[in-house]
Amino acid sequence: MTRALHAAGHALGTAGSMAWQVTWSLILGFILAAVVQAVVRRQAVSRLLGDDRPRTLAIAAGLGAASSSCSYAAVALARSLIRKGASFTAAMAFEIASTNLVIELGVIMALLLGWQFTLAEFTGGPVMIVAVAVAFRLFIRSRLIQAARAQAGTGRAGSMEGHAAMDMSIAAAGPWWRRLASRDGYTAVSHIFVMEWAAVIRDIAAGLLIAGAAGAWIPGAFWRHLFLAGHPLAARLWGPVIGPVISVLSFTCSIGNVPLAGVLWNGGISFGGVIAFIFADLIILPILVIYRKYYGTAMALALAGIFYAAMVTAGYITEFAFGGLGLIPAARHARVTETGITWNYTTILNIIFLLAAAALVTRFVRSGAGPMLKMMGGSPEEHDHPDARPPSGAEPHAPVPGP
């Protein structure tokens, strides 16, 4: 019993230490993401994604990068775009960018893993989008897409439907900087900040706990054998293949993947394996079930296979490109060990950004937006009515669920 308690304490201590190390960076990332989303009006997105031309896919990637970092909300939003007429391929590009090219993911990866991983993430993301687009052109028949559209039109509920339907951008007209500097801008940023946190907090907590347990309980020898760490070339070839499999089985997604990615990197997985692992948040088992609800069994299986192949491809390209440029870190020192809390720059930054977060949360509550938190789930039809209004007490510009 004592040994078990000690092991549990070690795992929790490791998870808590990681949480303390990344707190300020997470808050900073979500603030930056909220600022971007506040000035990008979501209702214009579907009008821009009507085909699968390269320019449209680039727009989809850019708009996705300015959108949600929650994998479940990104998947729900992609289905919403398809129902409004967006190209299926463009919607998938938007979905990939919404989870893998967002600001907050890059910030936390830079802090826990190093800037090289952030650069690889933002390099591999477009590679994955191109690979998915090519695979759709080569292997997906139009009748399968038509069947998937018909299934999407039935409106079966997945997860985070309400969150995906909310357009929390600033409604006022004028230059973006003026809208952002207004009182409405501050309120919109607070709404987006709190709602994004509410969407991903479960995944972040689960990711930290799983990473803490893995780092504390699984011996390094196991990881080294699994990742073929003693055979450099084999490890580079094996990493992008096994990385997504671990992600699928871990059930964590979005930003919650990053702490476990640090454990895997310290354990010996290849550089490209880390990138493929991070990308695989879109094929974890719960999301595969949602794909089946949204698009039918055939398209769900097609998405699983195409996404997996694209993730492996992106992993290989980043592995060998960054290796050839000498950008892969020689040391494996991801910040996932138990270090405790000391008075250093991390503590100072945490205090500063926790105060900023408190100010945004206070504005969220005072604006009367609290009931929005209860609207994050549900089915799409509950959020598709054009006469929908903000929750009682919310300010006029508050996010209105609907198209």
C-alpha cells in the first residue's frame, strides 16, 4: 500500500510540475487565439470553402489556424461547414488546421519540447493537408462524399456542437484594431478565452495525468525497446508509424497530447514520431466514433486510413528534412520531470498571466455569459435557428449560436 501511494504521489507530482511549467504559456496562447478569433467572423468561413482548389485549401488552413484548438469542437465545426455547403476536402483541411496549426499548441510545444518541434508542427501541418487533399482526389469516390453529406445532414449529435456553432467574434464594423480595442472587443476576447478553456480543460488535465503516470511508472527501458532506440535508422522509420497508434490508444487530444509527447521524446521516439503523434488527435477512438455518426461507417473508415497515412507521411518528411538541416535536438530533455515550484521566471510569468486570466474570467461573468457554458453540448439543430438570441443578461454582441 505504501509503495502504491508513493507511486501515485510521484505520478501526481510529475503531472503537477508539468502543469506549473506550462500554465503561463497556455494562458498566453489562449489569449492570442482569442484575439485572433475575435476579429475573424465565422459566418464568412463556409462561403470561402466551396471547392478543393489549392487556394481554397490554403484559405481553409488559415481560417482553421484562427479557430478552435479543441479537437471535438473542430470536428463538429467541420461537419457544420459541410452542411452549409463547404467542400468536404476543404472542411477536412480546416479541421486539421484547427487542431494542429493553432497558436496555443505552438506555444506549449516550444516550452515543453523546444522551438524545433513547434517549427516542425507548423511545417508538417500543411504537408498533412496536402497529403489528405491528394488522397481524396485519388481514392474517394463522389458517391461516398454524397453519402457522407447526406449523413451529415441528418444532424446526429457528436460532441461540442454548441461550442462549434457559437460565433463569438466582434459584431461591430470598422478596422480590426479599433474593434479589438473597444469595450465589445474586450468582452468578445473574454468570451472566447473562457469558452476555449472550457472546451479543452478536460483534455489538458487528462494529458497531464497520463503523461505524469507514464513518466513516473513506465521504465525508460520499455520506451527504448518500443521505439528501437538502439537502431538509429530503424527508429527514424518506426517512429512516425507507432506514434499515431499510441495517440489513438491514449484517448487524449488537442493540447493534452503535448505532455505525453514529451515523455515519449525523452523515452526515445524519433523526432518525426513526435510530430505524427501530435497530429493523431484527429483519429483517437472517441473521434472515430463521432466520424461514424457524422458521415457513416464507410467515410469514417476512409478518414481513419487517409488521416493515418497523412500523419505518417508528415512525420517522415519532418524527420528527414529537419535531420538533413541539423534541426533535430541532440539532447532529449523535454520538461516533463518533477521539479517543484521555485521562485524563478516561470513563477513570475505564472502570476502575471493568472492575473490576466482572472480579469478575463471576471469580464466573462459580469457580461452575463455564464449560461453559454451550458450550451456547449447538444445537437446541431438546437443551434441552427436564425432567431437565436444571446443568453439572458448577455451584452448585445455576445456570441449567438447559429449560422
